[in-house]
Amino acid sequence: MIVLPVSWLLMPTRQRWKLFILAASYFFYGYWDWRFCLLIAGATVANQVLATAVFRAENERTKRAWLIAAVVGNLGMLAYFKYYGFFVSSAANTLHQLGIDFSPTIINVALPVGISFFTFQALSYVIDTYRGTFTPGRLIDFAVFLSFFPHVIAGPIVRPAEFIPQIDAAHDPRRVDASRAFFLITIGLFKKVVIANILATQIVDPVFSSPQQHSGLEVLVGIYAYAIQIYADFSGYTDIAIGISLLLGFRFPQNFDSPYTATSIQDFWRRWHMTLSRWLRDYLYIPLGGNQRGKWSTYRNLMLTMVLGGLWHGAAWTFVIWGAIHGSFLCGEHFRRARREAKGLPDPVDTRNRRIVSRLITFNVVCVAWVFFRAESLENAGNIFSQLLTPAHWFDASPLIGGMVLFAIAAGLAEQYIPRDAWARAMARFSHLTPLVQGTVLGVCLLIINTLGPRGVAPFIYFQF
Amino acid sequence: MPATKKLPPTPQHAHEIDDPARHTMAVGRVLIVMVTALLVGALLNAPGLRKTAFGQPLGWQRDVAVFIADRLNDVSTTLLLSEPRAGIQVLAGRSGDDNVDLSLPSPTRPADPDIVWPPPKIAFSPTKPMRLAVAGDSLSVTPGESLINLAPGTGVILPTGEVDGRISTGLARPEIFNWPAHLNEKLAGGGVDALVLTLGSNDDQALTGEGGVGPLLSPEWETEYRRRVGGLMDLVTNKGTKLFWIGVPFMSNNERYDTRYQFMNAIVRSEAEKRPGKVVYVDTNPVLSIFGGGYSQYLPGPDNTFVQVRTGDGIHFTRAGGDLVANAVLKAMGETFDLESWKNPPTTKAGSPVTTTTTSTTSPKPTRKSAGKTPGKTGKSGKNK
């Protein structure tokens, strides 16, 4: 209620607007811990200096040296804050198993929120400059890009070429795309506060914390519920971020496109966390060689990209396995497609039944991988599968599968199967209502969200990454 | 991951997808939408807002919020605008969510001059298992889950449900969550032999509700907090449930621990000592520290490997940390109850409870001297060496 009106007031004077939105973003980010502001400010200045050095370098060698410095610096910072404890304790444990007593002093490193997101965006800035697809601009523009509060914590991961030109573009306070913004924010709140929180508190957390205390049926529903929870949580955040950005006059790229309607794992990655997927594709998979250097090289690149994508989420073997499962299935799909092409066979006919079966298989593969993503440890994941696969436990009492849980799962799935044009029509109809009616409709939505959502909203899952 | 030959389409801008003509609007109209939505939403959610206002951190902002929320609630109730919310709560099975209960019980048990020591140990067996409940603030969750996971391995401990963990709650602010009222209801039907409770980490603030006083750690505050702790202990134990109260563990914020939680732990410990055989204070710091004391995020785990026991916030537990706490609680239970004799059946009638008088080593031996001492003076509850 303060940032938006002041932002609109300053819209015509871009310099003042930039200073204001930068201050608001730092205030927002520093709310967690003011020291994090120093970190993001340091990262901003360092990357601006490096990008400018890359841009001004007179020969390829110097350019490349500056680029390497930027990549090492950014990844080094990420490794220190995110992976220090994991690497040191893993090294100590490995050495211990080899009979070498190594007891390192492990310092407590606080993980700055959103570090994985803003580090990747900073890398984009320098790499795009190196590739010549972007020209670094003023420091304040880059600072606004990196710290812009709607996306600094959990994305979407925006490219500099998508965002920075919008900063200086004309923003007309008489033409705010507010109806769409409110629509998205309301949908996002419903997904997070109602669907994700009901599933988290009523089934997912109990099942994953104590799988052996629950029936096989509860464990199965708990796994499906987690798939819906993480989608509702993350896509809900993204909807809210996109909505707030629209109110500030900015357009963000789409991050989700009904991922559980995917008919293959490759299709899933075109629909799930799309901005991370394209970042990994453009800055990791393709530089590794993509699929241009033979089939084994392609499989290696796919596996590496997905395993590193898993590690990006957190320093744990469970994330590595999650990435490896996705990588393996991508390799498998690639292998099948290549074999079909080699035999000169046509693509399979796209029938309704085939689509249903493909969706079911894809969804279940994704759910198996989600078990590792959510599990606290490999042992925990093993316990979940063990409980699931023990027939004796299947028909134990299942008190967690209640009406609200089934409602939340159904709502989370239905949201993805509603045709796009139906969403678009609803949004258009909403935008044609008078402001008073729009406000009343939104007020009623707030009633439903506030009343159905469990008291005490848990943080967004992706805040920890 | 998509192949380079056939790249997926670059994600479109959100507003461009299936984008039929929509009305944009001027900021004045945007403000009208926002204000209307907030006003309608506030009136329809007034009872919930009132509860939220009561739960704000103490200070003038809370006073203002409570004043406005009270007026809003009056209007909403008068115009029957709160009815839809009540109806949805009934449908969702959450009636009474908006109630604000400020009552807090006082201790009901006078100091017992004839303390029986050691207290009798109740025996449990697989046919008569010890029914366990776990509750408390956010620090109860991970250790509670560990305890529930470890319980079946004992053969005699039967968890009665999930961990009843309530984030940001304690005894300081009953308007946020009233633990005595909740436990009174939860334990009403009996059926719980042992309750493991973790409270205190959110209580380092002025006390509100019945008997509320401030400032934090003043003599008046100590008296009132002691009353609340003792009252809750009696409420639980009067229902035939043994209470295992886990003290607030070391935190990365040493100053906060040393100046506040150490003092509060001493209150809980001394109140537990007044109720021998009924309340056991479980000090988990010895198992959560290394080299004689203090906070530690990593500890040598099984096989001397390094394991992370506390999360990055310096407060909560990882699974490994939860397991350590759970094992400490199980040890205390083993010293309080007879959980082993069923393995070597005595000659008594099978299945009937057997009372023994084995000495407990975890529960501190009560003495008249220690009862009622102020925590700052006991000198017994500092960092455990």
C-alpha cells in the first residue's frame, strides 16, 4: 500500500523511480538480515565491473579471462554460502571411512535467501555481455535488475535483456494492467495459502517425517499431495511475483505451464520452472556441447545438466538423485527418439488414449523423483518406498486422507487441466468489471482464502533455495 | 532437458499468453479496486483479523491494531458479515478457530511435605503399551517426529498421533494459542500416559492474558511465568499423564540464551522438581553440545562422522539433531517408567501393571531446599558441562 502508490507517482521520472524501487527492494531483502544487503550490493558492483571489463576488452583472450573471473567469483560465492558445510562434512566423512581422522572446524554459515536466484541472474548478465547479446548499462539499472523485490527471493530467473530495457521504457500510470495482476495475485494466494498449506500440514509433513507410522495408502496419497503442494507453492509464488511486477509496470516470463499435463519428461521440463530450465539449457547444456557431439556426449551432457540442476536446489545427495532420475529419463526418451529416427519410423500417432497413458507415466515418474526431493535423507526416502511397497501396510487405518486433503489435491490438478482459453476468458471478463465490483469479488476471494487456509502460513518452499 | 536441434519456444511474457482484449486502468481506479477489496475482505474476515491483531508483537502498533480490529468485528457481527466465515469454518471442520481465550490456570498442587522418593515406576509391556503424545512449539516438531519414529523400536511405546506442533506459541501469549486450554481438551478423555512438551522458546517477552505482566525477566514476570508453568504442569499431571518437559536448547544467539532462556529453563526445572514422579525436566543441552558446552551446528554422529544437528537459523533441529533429542527423552522415559521388565516376565499375572521402585537418575531428586528458589539464585541451570 506504500510501494505501489509511490511507484506510480514516480513512474514518469525514471531516475527517481529507480532510486525508490532500489531502496524498497533492499529494504525488502534486508528484512531477513540486513547483512544480506551488503552481499547483494557487493555482488552487484563486482558483476557490473566484470561485465564492463568483458565488454571493453580488446581481445578474446582478455574477454575470456574476465568471464572466467566472473564465473569463478559467482560460483565461489554460491559454493561458500550454500555448499560449504556439505562439502566439508562429506570430505570429513569420506576420509573417516578411509581411516583418516580429519576433524575440521565447521563454521556456521548463514544461507542468504535467494542467493541461487540472483547469482544465476548475475551470471546471465556477464555471460550475455561476453556473447555480445547484451550491452552492460548503468550500475543502477543492473542493481534494480538484480534486487527487484518481486523476483529477488525465488525468481522467475529473468534475463537482463528481458528486464533492463523495461526499466527505461515509457510507463503510463493511466494504463496499468491491474485486472490481470489482481487475478494472478488472487490465484497465487489461493494456491499457496489454501492448496499448498492444507496439503503440507495435513498429510505431506506427517507422512514424510514418519512414513513407517502411516499406511501404504496414506504414503501414496502423501507423495501425490507433495507433487501438488510443491506446484501450488512455487507456481503460486510466481503468480504473485508476476502480478506485483505487472502493477509496477513490468512483464516477467512465464515460469509454469500446467506441468502435470506433460506427456514426457522433456515436455515436463518445458512446463516446470521454465526460467531455470532455459537457464540451464543456455548456460550449461549448450556450452557443454548440447546434442551436437554424438549420442554419448549428449547423454553425458543431459545427465550433468540435470544433476547440477539438482544440486542447485541444495547441498544434499537427495537432490543429486532427483536430478539423476530426471536426467536418466531424458536420456531414455532421447535414446528412443534417436532409435526411431534411425529406423526411419514415423512419430507415434497422437491419440487421446496414448496421451492419457503418457501423462500418467510421466506424472508418476515425476512423483517418484519428488520423493527424493522432499525426503530429509536417502534413508527417509527408502523408508517411504519401503512402506509404499509393503502390502501388509496398505490397508492400515488412513486418518490423514480427509475431505480437505482430497479437495486440495483435486483443486491443484484441476487448475492445470482447465483449458487456457477458459482462464483467459475469465480474466478478460474480470477485467471488464467496474472497479467496485472487481474490489468486491476480490474481497470475497480473500474471505475464502483466509478462512480455508491453515493459520500460520509456512514460508514458500523455494525460499530455501 | 531440451536438445539444441529442437529448442522449446522461449517462454512468453505472462501477459501475452492467450491474451484477449482486456481493460487496463488508471492508477486512481486501481486504488479503488484495492481499497474496496481490502475493506470487503476485512469486514468478511473481521473475527480472524481480530485474532491476528491480538497475536501481534506487543507495543503501540498492536494496541492500535486490536482497537481497529475490535471495531471492525463489531460492525461485521452487527451486519452479519461474519456469518459466511463461520459457515466456511464449520464446513472445513474448524469452528472456534477465531476464539481468543486468555484464561490460564494456576497451580493446584500444594507443595507435598511427604515426597515419596524414589517415585514408583509404572511398568508397560507390548500388551499394555505406554501411550505417548508429543506437543509444543516449533522446536517440538523434528524431535517429536524422531520420537514417534523411534517409539515402535522400544516395543512398548505407542504414539497416539502426530506431533501437535504449533509454530510461534508458548505460555507468554495465550491469545495466539492457549496451550492450557488446548491440552485440557486434548487430554480430556485420558488415554495418554506420557506427554512430551517443548515450550519456552517464544516466551522471552512480556506476558499477556490473565495475570499478564512485564517487563521480561522482572520479578513480577518471573512470578507470573512460574504460575503459568506450574499451572500447566498440574493441569497435565492431574489427568494421570506424566509430563516430560524439554528445556530450551542452546541457540546460536548465545546472548539470548544466556540472558533469557537459561533463566526460563531454571523456572521450569524448579517447578518440575516440585512435582517429583509427575514431571520430568529433560535437559537436552548435554547431547547437543561438544567439548563441554555451547551451541554447535555440527556434531560427531555415529561412527564419528560429522552430522549437522541444527538448521541454518541456529534454532531448529535437523533430523540428526531431532534424533539426539528423542534419544535423550527415551532415556529419561526409561528411567521414569519400567519399559524393560516385560522382556523378562516376572511371576506376576501377565499383562497386569507392575509397580517397581527403581531409582530414577534423570529426574532430579527433589529437596525442600530447591523448591521455590528463584532461578537466578539456584545456580543449577546454566550451561551443562
